[in-house]
Amino acid sequence: MKVYIGGINGSGKTTIAKKLAELLGFKYISTSQLIMQKIGRPYDYEYLRSMPNEEQMEIREKIFDDLVSENRNIIVDSHYLKFKSYSWKNQYYYS
């Protein structure tokens, strides 16, 4: 099962996602941290905020493609929840 939690900065999505992952025994994943890994930089909130939205969205879509194909239970924390047509069996999103 995959659960996607989205929201604006400060909305509590990370707190909820981490707690839910802990309660369910799922792996917690932050798309912001994955973006920084994909571009080869340590996590830096200010740098991430300065990235053009188009560049972030291109990377996030690749991340979501990878996550959808994974066969494990995960909780995904993301500022953006933009999805293509995927099979939604056992996948849920909240924003």
C-alpha cells in the first residue's frame, strides 16, 4: 500500500506522515529529500525553494514514477501531488 500526503509548508504533513509510517510500520519517504539526492546535494531547504518549479516538477514526476512501481508499503510526504494515470489499487492520497 502507498499513502501520499501533500500540503503547503507548515501544514503538518511531515509530522503526520512520519507518525503514520511509525504506527503502520511503513517506510517514510520525503520527495524533497529525494530531489536533493537526485541532484547530488545534501538537503538544503533554501536551495530547494530557489529551484524553478518546472525543474522540481520534472524531478518529482520521475520520483513518483519510481515510487508507484515499488512493491512495498510507503508513506510519501510531498508539497506537490501531481500524478499521471497510474493503477490506483492500494494507493491513497490526502491533501
